[in-house]
Amino acid sequence: MKIARYIDHAVLKPAMTPEEVRSAIQLGIDNDVYSVCVQPRDIHMALKMCEGTNTLVSCVLDFPHGCGGAAAKREAARLYAEMGVREIDMVMNYGAARGGDWAAVREEIDAVVEEAHARGVLVKVIFETCELDEASIRAGVDACVDAGADFVKTSTGFAAKGATPEAVRAMLSQSAGRIRVKASGGIRTINDARGYVEMGVERLGVGFSTTPALVAADEESK
């Protein structure tokens, strides 16, 4: 396994200047990551920089709290897909999930999936698993499968805790091959990264400053 090709290289800190964003995106390209995941404001820059490389552009939607509602999520998905991103990482309305309002959760995922898939764009749904119990994680996986999303994802990286083996295990178990799983948040060592891949995840969300160390450690151990 080449760990770089599992990495969605997250360039998401809101206070970053345009030049800092540019440097962080270039770091991902130089390390041959699967995608750079950017804030919507940085889509145009990322697309221009990644053109002709092995690195795709993904973006976040309704990030980091997921409280924008179905109509706003739909419009954002349409806009970002038409701008040219290849993947969208949307934040689930995890407050609704905690309250058991799965109809609201499903309505929002449906809206994003409909707009994105019509334009050939994949959808990952971010749960914020540290805010959910295992039953809610499992119910969330089912909602994402029913809505036709492409991935379930553990975390934004902006909450109290990121990916954990327990949350990832619950996602993988409930998915049963019906949807792919992305571990994200708090992945800082090559052992963390390989451990999740060996469990069965197909993508890793990694902060931009951590990517070079993971890729270097991966190459040194071969």
C-alpha cells in the first residue's frame, strides 16, 4: 500500500492566508496525495494548481457544524460541483442525528447526493462520531446508504475528538461493503494510518502539516 494514495490532504484552517493555502496545497501535490480537501473559497486555486497532476480536488460543505439545512446544502453542492470539484465532504446534521430525526438527516444527504451525482461528483458524509453513540453511528451509515452517498466519514477534525478504532469499526461493520469508509481527524502517525487502512477504510483525512511525515515514514519503511 502507498499511504499517500489514501490521503485526503486537509487544508481547512479558516485563518489561513491565500499564500498559506497555496503552500499547503502544493505540499499535497508534492506528496502525491489522492486529493486536496479545501474550503469553498479556495476551490478555484486548488483546481488550477492540481490541473495535470495525480491529485484531485475535494471540498467541504456546511463545514464544520452541518447546521445549514437542506436547501442551503443543495445549492452549495450544485455550485461546488459546477465549479469542478471531484468530491464533496458534507457535514451531517449531527444534532438531528442525536435527536433521532433521521428524516431531516436523510433529506439533507439526499439533496447533496442528487446535485453532486448529477455532475459526476462523489459525496462523503461527515458524522462527527465523537458526538454520537454507536447506535446513532450505525443508523447514520444506513441513512447514507439509503441516500446513495459514496462514503461515510468519522470527523471534521474540529470537534473534541477525531477518528477512533471503535467508531471506524462500527462504520465498517454496519456498512457491510455497501458504502466506503473514511477515517479522519487525529491521524498523526504511520501506525495510525496503516492501522485504519488494514481495518478496511478506503480514505484517510489528514491535516496538511502531517502529510509529509506520514509519507516519509511510509517510504522509509519499505
